[in-house]
Amino acid sequence: MQSSVVSTRSARNNFMLHRKENQFSLQPPEWQQN
């Protein structure tokens, strides 16, 4: 159960990190191009 919470937190952090990079990057991330 705890591992599930950690995975959710990790995914959320990664998502926020991608959003942060997208704001400062001219080119969109690869996962958005598909």
C-alpha cells in the first residue's frame, strides 16, 4: 500500500517537472509530440 502511494507521488512529481520544463522550453517534450 505504501509503495502505491510512493508511486503516485513520484508520478505526480514527474508530471510537475515536465510541466515546469515545458514552460521554459521552446520545444515540447517527446511524450507530447506523439
